Amino acid sequence: MSVMETDDETPPLIGVLVLEALDLVVDPRRERLIPNPDYGGQWTVHAF
């Protein structure tokens, strides 16, 4: 994953790969990020 610095006027953009890596899902109704509901809404860590 890569990080890019932007000016203060540009809103942050988070790509789908980053969201998958963090196990976050977009809740469009409430306009927020939530933990993956497949795991009961709990934060999870996958160790490989």
C-alpha cells in the first residue's frame, strides 16, 4: 500500500484494498466506515 500527501483542500481517499486490509466496510446509509459485519461487527486480526 502507498501513501500520498495532498493539500488541505483535498478530501482523503481510501481505496478498496486498504479497506479490505483493515477489514472495514462502507455503511452508505449512515455514511461511515464500520467493522466487517461478517464477524459480528467486532474488530478482527488475521495472522497468516
